[in-house]
Amino acid sequence: MYSYYNDNTILYINGEYTKANAATTDLFGQSLHYGYAVFEGIRAYKTANGEVKIFKAKEHFDRLQRSCELIHIPYKFDNEALIAACYKVLEMNNMEEAYIRPLVFCPPNMTLKAASESNILICAWEWGAYLGEKLLRVMTSSYERPNPKAFKIESKSAGLYVNSILASQEAKEKGYDEALLLDMNGYVAEGPGANIFFEKDGKIYTPPAGNILPGITRATVIELCQELNIPLEEKLFTIAELKEAECAFFCGTAAEVIGLDSLDGQSFGKPWAQSLGKVLQQAYKARVLEKSFQREAQLA
């Protein structure tokens, strides 16, 4: 089992820095019993000039706040102070490249009423690319993403990730690397913890917001497409359409940008090394490391 902390690990909780193995929480907490919590996944990188930078920290904490607002969890925290706390946690743990997890969780409440108070935790650990470096063998999941009429799907809520665990576990039990979930109308939605893109005839496609978590890495890939003059369209599409793609890839903070080898055992036609997905993978890595990137140089 992966160890996320040791005897010396320091975390931040409600304005204080403490050792992880000394931190406590109430076993009657509403978050523990009902999954009523929100979180973020953020990455810090050692950039090309040697500085440690948290990628899109403001965007992540803005989303954390928005997630709380959507599901009625009080958010009385100052985001600039929380970003500073993230850097302090990295410093105190001697980390240069790390995955940072802010978590807003609720105190004891066994009713189904919205919380009146909340707590904030920030921890960090060293973590490679979540889905690895190899192209992924993906299957269409039997699980669907929840109907947005049943849940605030754009909120990065802890309870929603039970759906992700079920889909991912099903895929692994069937010999695949990861799952791909559809929405309630049968259109492609996203992976358990990543957004999906595909390439066809020199253009990139991705599902629109509405039935997916609109990821921050997804937004970065869209920005990169604009900067690199890669045509991109947000549209609804089916599994059948996706299987006609030349290549496809997942993206997310934990996964970064990772290509798909196959979907339901069917390979994609274009070699990954020659795809626009590969271009965007390299451009994304350059962006987070604050390196310059020229598409023409990559294709040469």
C-alpha cells in the first residue's frame, strides 16, 4: 500500500501546522458518514528556472470555493492565505514536486441538513503520473455519470467519487487500465478522474460542460489548442464516433496528459508519436515547467 506520510510529515489544518500522525478528526463528522466534503488535486513542479511553482493555484482554490457554495458547505477561508499555506507545507516537507490535496470537511452532524461550519486540511505527497506513462487500454464502463439533475456535477465533491471508484475497479477487474463513463443520455462523458479528448481529421474534440466535471487541466488543454492553432470543438459524441477517432487522450491534474492505446479492445489508427495528442502532451508539460514550446520544433 502506498504510504502518503511518515513520522515527519507536516500538514495544515484550520490555520495550524501539525504532524500528520498527530492530527485527529471527529468520528461523528458529517463528511465521514455522508461523503459531504469537497476537495482539490493540485500539482507543484520544480520549474525550468529552479523555482517551485504550484500550477494554477488560484484556479484550483476558486473551484474549491465554488464547489462548497454549490453544495452548501460554508467557506470562510481566504484563498490567498490557503495558497501561501500550500507553499509552506511544501517547504516544511522539503518537497519540490508534489501532489497537494486541500480538503474542506464538516463537523459532527447526523442530520441531512447543510453544514453550518467547516474545516480545511491541506496535505501533500510525492506522486508520479496517476495513470502511469504508458498508453492506456480503456473500456466503456457499465456505470454512468450521475444525472446533473440529481447532483451538482460540476462540484468536486467527495461523495461523487464512489461512482469513480466503481467504474475504475470494474475496468481493472476486467483487465483494462481504466474506464470511460457515459452520461445518462448515452454520450461520452469522462474518465473516473480525467476528461477525454480525441483527434479526427486534424481537429480536437471534447465533451461540453454540463454532464462532466470541467477540469482545470481540460481548460489548459483548450488554451494550448488556441495558442498552437489546433482546431477544437466541444460537442456531444457517442462511443461509436469515438472509436472512429485517430487518437484519444485523458487529461487531469493527477493524470496530466496521457494517450489511449485502445477502447474496448479496438486500437486507434494514428501512432501516438504522430498525433496532436502527443503535441498537446508535450506542450502541457512545457507549460507546467515554464519552458518554452514550439510546435514546429516538436514536429521536426
